[in-house]
Amino acid sequence: MNFNLMQVSLVHVVKRGLMTMSKSGRQFARDKPLEEFIPKGLEKLKQKEQVTINTNYKAGFTSEELEPYNEMVKRALKLNNASPFEITQFKVQQAIQKFKVSPRDTGSAAIQVAVRTEKLIKMIKHCQENRQDKYAGRALVRLLEQRRKWLDYLRFTDYHRYKWICEEFCIPDQPPLNGHHKANFRGEPNRQVKTI
């Protein structure tokens, strides 16, 4: 395979294996299949997110705390009226509460995976809406790699929690076969990438 400066060999982690794409940057941005980044259960996650948004309130308020107030205040504090950043913050806090090991735990591997997955879901939506945002696509791949590293660490340290998180977020539970998916970020455009 002959490479020049305009061609980039991109290797993406695809569900259970590796796939190599060799295209110019413009062709790749135009024809890039986003299904590579989207887990199988993204529709289920979107439905769960809609239920979460419709039933919860901003700023950590609960329905018991807002019971004495009228309906207008309740509607104003619903997550339906929140910004995307506030919704992501709320989902991250929920993930921390769900997967924490101890009461003050905010940085265990399970929580790191959950937080990165919530950010990935937001980033996937952004990349679907804004296909020309190249930086977001690169940040998406970088975030996927970070999450894969934390998943590998979690798999070796606490396998039951690893399986639980994979089932909860519909993450494919097989790691990549080798480390060649990182060749894209090494600054080596002339390096040939071999797949199995």
C-alpha cells in the first residue's frame, strides 16, 4: 500500500475486530460511517436518557423537595429546560452514585469508565449533528481510547464490575486485538498498519 501525505491510514476499533480505512481526509470526513463509534444499544440508552430527563430536576432537587411549590416552579426546574452541559453533569453524577465503591469514591476505574461513556454519548450526538467538526471527531477517538484503557484495567482488577458496566452501557466486552489502532496518533504517516 502506497502512502503519501494526503492519505492517512485510519484504524478503528469496530465492535469485535479491526478495520483499516485508507482514504484522503476529505473523503473520510464525508463517508465516515458513524456506526463504528455507536454501540449496539444506543437506542436503548437514548430511551433511558429521555426517561431520566423527563422525571428529574436540575441542581439536584428531588420531587419531595419541590412538592410544596406550584407547577410552574417544577416545570422550570425540570431537566427538559436544562442545557446539554447540565444534562451531562446530571448523568455523570448519577453514574458516580450508581457505580461508586465507597461513599466518598469519585475516581475508581468503574466511575472513570462510566463518566467517559456519558461523555462519549454526548460527543457522538455532536459528531452526528456537526459532521464538519474535525476536532470533535478526533476527540471522540481519543476519548474511546481512554475508555478502552480504563476498561482493560477494570477487567483485570474487578471483572464482575467490568461485566456490569459493559451490560449497563451496551459496551462490546472484547478488547481490541492489538495496539495498532493507536498508530493514527503517533505522527507516523508512512507507517503501514497490518491487520489480522
